[in-house]
Amino acid sequence: MSVVVIGLSHRTSPVELRERFAFAESKIPSALQALRESGIAGEAVILSTCNRVEIYAATELEPSKAFDGLKQFLVASSHEVGSLRCDDRTAQRDVPTFGEEIYALAEPQSLHHLFKVASGLDSMVLGETEILGQIKDAYALAHQHKHTGARLNKLFQRAFNVAKHIRTHTNIQRGSVSVASVAVELADKIFTSLAGREVLVIGAGETGEKVARALLSRGAKSIIVANRSFERAQTLAAELKGRAIPFDDWSGEFDKIDIAISSTAAPHHILDRPKLEPLMKSRRQRPLLLIDIAVPRDIDPAVNALENVYLYNIDDLQSIAADYLKQRTEEITRCEQIIFEKARPFLESRENQPQMRHGPAAVRGLDASEQLPAS
Amino acid sequence: MSWFTDRHFFLLAVVLYGLSTVYSVFLWRKGFRRDDHVNYFIILAGVALHTLAMTKRGLTFHSCPVNNLYEATTFLLWALGLACLVYSLLPRFKFLCAFTAPVLFTVGIFALMPSLDPPHGPKPDFSNWLRSLHAATILQSYGAFGLAAAAAGMFLMQQHDLKFHKLRAMLSLLPSIQRLELITLRLVLVGFVLFTIGLVTGEQLPRPEGKPYLSDPKVIWSALLWLVYLELIVARMFFGRSTRRFTIGVVIAFAFLLLTFGITNYYSGLHHQ
């Protein structure tokens, strides 16, 4: 029994197309049942996320026959299931004909593909970890309804191990690739802990809000919002469970805060060295992280020369995020090497696997002896 | 195995410290990204051999092995290595070994010079436990100061990288700079308390005939060192001296200690008998 995969992802198709094929979680067990009853697959797992819809199947059929059957099944399901996760506005439109949008892989590429997906190598944000959780959920669902057996159980367990191995032994998941998470990481490098830190948001812009939210989620104590429109400051402060202050009072808060995020539309620097120097003295030289995401910049770069002041502007943050991404990209070859090595024993052991029943008569649920824990 | 003396054990320990130094350079070049425990285990093996060397020497002479410059230096290094191993157990502090290894290695090489380990003469006739306490606390305080200097070195590197927006600051597995500063200050405080106890007990020791106390070079040097560390602590804790200046001071103070320790010991009438 060999493992094949068919599906479409963000790499091959736009969201308008992917969403037509997406399976609602509640419909997946019945879809898997139908798939096995059709005789195409002896075991199957359906992975349906916003970025991909994939069917992993263990089948006795020749790959080309299995692909035809799975493609038909996928197209038919897109008409029948019709309950979507991302955006169902276009759900009822007709499914167009396909070219390169749907990919179909047989062994060994199917195994390599699953390992890559589980490790985040095929994700939109390279190296992200959310996909691993989604694969675990998809597998657990199929396993719970007894649609997996010895072959897929072993394969998915191995995929989880490979993903863990890659996360531990490579830099594919190291570092942050968004401005907000880079800012949080910076704060982590400066302060013992983010718990109890006060954050001042000057200017209630969107990126500033994102950074503030990211800091709050990592344990920052409270947010103070200063904005030219006091009403907007109050709204944002209420959302972030912080407090709003009049814009002209923000410098008075420097005694208390540890992190300041500035994103005003001011055409000139609102904070410069002569203004910050006395404020730092009154802070007794406690470290201060300044994040200037405004363009034009709100904070004079000269303040970075002050002791215990760490100033990062939008370019600095984006440059760090880009460096991380570059580093992750450089790790791809290494990860692929690991994947090939880890897939080899699985492929070699295929000949020794027990033959699975398949076809409509066998689709009652797999034997308990063929089930593995879904962890 | 009788030909295998305590000095041989110490030599092996220094070889391991050297290996750790080489590995530390590799870790530094790699930006302290991978925390693979290798350095920790090399230092652990080195300290184990070092302990064996000191135990063997102590058992041979039935006293705490601090009777000459070789023994005093090896005791100092042992305290430093042991403290490093303990502090490295703190989260993200494994790389402390990388900063300590070069000190252990270079000072270890210095200690191995044969002239530092002359045959023992007649033992001075005074209370042994007080002398042991004096020597142990003083040398352990040096160990704490050394470790503080290593933590300060980590702080300075990390702070420089953060100030100049180096990616290494983000990629390295070093602790936050605030934590490094806290550890440095605590180690200096521990060292200072031990040093003070050592000086007080030293003053209590009976002195040989004709050996002045206050004019002894080692006593003057120790008093100066005590004042230097006192100034560092007071300026940081009560006068808001910047962390950077404080940590630079800690590194300089320990460098001064290392460079002058042997000389003052050599010229000390009280210690060089």
C-alpha cells in the first residue's frame, strides 16, 4: 500500500479557488468515509486549512488511478460540502477546470511533502508552527473515526517527529518575521521579564496597536495611550485595557514606563536627546526600549547614543525580520536533507507492511491493532 | 601511579580548560546560538580533575592547599570553575562557561610554572582553621569577582549588539541584559562579603616576628582592591552609575586582580614564606 497526496495550496492557487475546496471540520469524517467506501483509499486523512486542502491516502491502486479517483472526489466534494472556513462569499460559484492548481504526488514525494508541510517548509510564512497543530488535529480527527491504519499512523507519527527534529536542530523556526513579534523579542533581550512592564503608545496607529497587543500578550502590565485625538486614545486604551492620557502629557509618563512605541504623523521629531536626557536621569538609568514606527521618524536617532536607551525604527525592525527570513530560507536545504534521510527508512519498510483491506466491504473502521495514539 | 602527582591532574584540567576555550571561540563565532551543553561538560570534567588535584595535594600535606602561589592560584581557579558550573544551571546562562574558560585556561597555564610551586618549608605555627578560613574566603571571593567579570563581559557584548542593531543580539541564547546586570551585581556583592570576611580573619591571624601587617604589599593591595569594589557597589547602588560603566569597572577590577595577584603575593612577607 503506497501513500499518495492530492491537493491545492497557497503556492498553486488563489484563495478564491482554495476556499471552494475547503472542508468544514464537521464534514470531514463523512468525507473520509465516502472516500474509503469509493475504494480509492484504504486509509485517509484530510487536511483543510485556509492555505491548503490536501488528502493523504494510503491506497492499493496504481498512483495514476488513485490520482484520477481522488481528483474526482475532490471536485465532487467541492460541490457537495460547500461549507468553508475562510470566506464563503464565492462558495456557490462553479468550479473551473484545473491546470497546475491541483498537485498530485506519489511516493517518495508524497512523504517528503507531508514532512515539509509539518515542518512549516511549505507554509506561507516559512517555518511557522501553526500548521503542525493543524496536521495533528486533522490526523486526530481521522484517527478518532478509524480512517487511519498502520500505514498512515506510522507516517503521521514520523511526520510529527521529523517536524520536532527540524525545529530543534535547525534555525528554520528561529526568530520573528513580523514587526510586532520582532519588537517583543527585542524587549525580551533587554528586560528580565515582560511581566510588570509599562508600555506607552504615542499615536494610535495600526502597527503601534499591533506591537502593543503583542507585548500585552507576552505579559506586559499595562498600556498607556497618548494620541492627538483623545477620543481615539480612549477607544484604543479601552480595547487594550489601558488608560488614555492627553497627547501633551506623554513625557510625564517616562518615569514609569519601560517601552515606548511611537507612531504619530508628526512631521518632526517629537523626542530628541535634550528632551530625553533629563527624563533618563529621573528614571535612574533604567533601560528604555524605544520603538519608532513612524515615517517620518518621531524620535531623533541621536537618542540611541544615550546610556540604557535602545532605539529601533521601522527599518531596523523590518531589517531584523528580513534577516530572520533570509536565515530561514538558508536552512531549507538542510531541512530537506533531514527530510530525505528520515523518509528513507519509512520507504524501505513499506514492503514489510501488512496488506490493508480496502474497498466498500472493508470500510467499517480499521482494527484496533492498526491504531496508534493520536499524539 | 605514584609518578602521577596532583600537578598532573591539574595539568589535565588545564588541558580541558584549553579545549573549552577553543570551543568557546567556536561558539562566539557562531553567535552563541546553539546551547548544546558541550562546553558545560568539558568544564565539568576539568573541575572534577581540578578537585582531584587539590584533594590529593591537601591530603599529602594535611592542610588546605593554599601554601604557595601555585596552590593559591589553583584554589582561586577552582572556586571560579565551581561557581561557573553552578551559575550555568540558571536558564540561558550556559554560555557563562564560554566566558570563564579563557580565564581558567590562561591563569591555569600561569599557575603551572614550576617556580610558583616551591617545596614547602616549615609550617608557620598558628591556628590552621583560621588560616584556612582566611585563604578559602579570599580565594572564593576572587572566584566570585571572576565570575562577575564573565557575566559583565556577556552584558557588554550583548549591550553593544543591541545598541548597534546587530542580528547576533537577537539570535544568541544569552540572557537579557537586565538579568546579566543583576547577576553581575549579585556576584560582586557575594565576592565583596567573602573578601571582607577574608580580610577580617586575615587581620586576626598571628603574625611571624618582624613581619609588619599594614605595610605588607599584599595587605595594601587587598585594601586597595576592597576599596575599588566598594566604590563600584556604592556608585551603582546608591548613585545611579550606568550599568555599562559598572560592568566595565567590574571587568577592569578583575583584570587588575589577575595581573597583580602573583606579584603582590611574591613580595608579601606575610604570604611568601
